[in-house]
Amino acid sequence: MEASRIAIPIGTALDRFIKNNQDQFQYASGELSQLLRDIALASKVVNREVNKAGLIDIMGAMGSQNSGGEQQQKLDVLANIRFTRALAKGGEACALISEETESYVDLNNDGNYVIAIDPLDGSSNIDVNVSIGTIFSIYRRKSKEGMPIQELDILQRGAEQVAAGYILYGSSTMMVYTTGHGVNGFTYESTLGEYVLSHPDMKMPIDGNIYSINEGLANTFSPSIKSYLEFCKGNNYSARYIGSLVADFHRNMLKGGIYLYPATIKNPSGKLRLMYECNALAFIAEQAGGKATDGTNRILEILPRDLHQRTPFFVGSKNMVEKAESF
Ligand code: AHM
Ligand code: MG
């Protein structure tokens, strides 16, 4: 007889939660756990810097430099440095790809994992005190460890992610992640310096009445997207668009809704990046009972041909995404 698992209570610290659930992972080693802890740690540093965003300008205006004597850097660049350093130091990762970096970053050849990251998403919101986020995906390498990494290690389908998550720097800071066994959300308790479990086993409502899209671009959408938007209005849906994908996604995750970034005239393949933004959120959405497509294909089945490939993106409550697809 299998022993029943004791439910992990709200308030459990992230480190303990990761440790308690380590055996769910088929390659039962502490490497993936360590990567998740490294990401969490780097996000705390980024969170501190995000909270000082306004002051950086003031210090910049005063001509000040940071303690290392460097000029203050833009937050997205800084976040990229923080995550890269954190993920490089433990040796678990063999490569890192980032929205901020043209090519991949070669790390430890003995490492078993490839990380894809958008270190600070929602760039237009960074300077205006609106929620922003970090998005990450973790893959297991395909080639033999010890060898230099190859293209097949990096250009993997989203369905091969072993973990994915996001950090939302909002009215509170949260880390939400999955390892393919449901989705759990942790809120940052800044006085303790700890993420604590606040949203166990998150489920996205199957239906909803919120739609999130940059409707200012409506003239450049396809007729089918325009008809879907008419459908939303005809049903008195609420329009909510922050312009920070993580924040829009997180709200829809809790309240039910759909996020859409379709093809436009300016971006005929959509704006969002398959490997840094869409795959991770698609994995989380599916794990929470939601759905993610490019309009016809499941996002997680798309085989990337290019590191910075873009895709149209429709993600959210299952019934809403299916309705949008029917247009
Ligand atoms: P970024 O990676 O340059 O920050 O762009 C991604 C962001 C998403 O967070 C957001 O949903 C979208 O771009 C908003 O785009 P737009 O301003 O075209 O509506
Ligand atoms: Mg981005």
C-alpha cells in the first residue's frame, strides 16, 4: 500500500517545498532543485533592484556610481547579469539562452540542464512603476553530458520542459512554478527574505470573462481576431491589459481570462518569443487546466528553428482559448 502524502501547508518555505517534492522528478537528483533555488535567490536580488528603480534615476541624475564604481545600469540588463551569474555558479546548467543575449551562453559542459529566460519582461513598464516579471524554462540536455552542447540541446519543443515558472514583481512579489506536477505559487516575505507557499495547486478557472490584448492595434489584426473581439464585447467581457505578460497572465490565472498577442502588420509572427515567454507560460497554463495555442497549434508542440523565434500567442482559461480558436 502506498503511503499517503501529507498535504504541504500554506506558509511552507520554498526551499523546504522544493526539497519535499524532489522525488517527483524522474531524474531524482538535487540538480533541478538547486537550479530552482538559484533562480529564487537571484530573483530576490532583482526584486530589491526593482524596488529601487526610481532611486536609480535619482542617483544617476546625481552622477553617482554603484559601489563597484560602475555606472548604474538599466534594470533589464542588470537582471540578465543577476540570473546568468546565479545559474552559472552551481554547474548544473550547460547553457543559458536569454531574451537579452543574441546567442546562447555556454556554461558547464558537465551540466545537464539548459535554461531559457526572459530576465525582466514588460520593458515598457519598468520605468513607470507597473508590475513586471521574469519568465524561465528548464530543459534537460539531449546530448551526452561532458560534451560541448549542441543545437538539439537548445532548440527543444516546449513539451520537453522539465520545469518552468515566473516571478511577478507586483504589489507583492511572487514566484509561481511547475515541474509537471501541478502549479504552486509562493509569495515573498521580505522581512524573512523567504518565499512562502501562498497558492498551493493553482487551477485556472475553466472559463472567464476577461480579455487581455493591445486593442489599439486592432486595425492591424486579421478579420478573425477582429470578430473574436466583437464577440468579447457582445458578451460584455472586461478588457484588462497591463502590457506586462506575466502580470496579465497571473491575473487571468487567478480570475479566469484570455491573453492574446496575435499576428499584426508590424509583427506578422506575433511579438512574443516562443522560447523565453510563451513556452513557460503555456506549460504552466496547461498544468493549471488552461490552454495555450498559436491559433491552430499547441504552443508546446512547436519545434523552434531559431533562438529568438516569435509566435502568435493565445493563452488562458481552456473554454475561452477554444472559443477564440473557433474564430
Ligand atoms: P518585452 O520582452 O520587450 O518586454 O516585450 C514583451 C511584452 C509583454 O510583457 C507584453 O505583454 C507585450 O510585450 C506588450 O506589447 P505591446 O506593447 O505591443 O502591447
Ligand atoms: Mg520579454
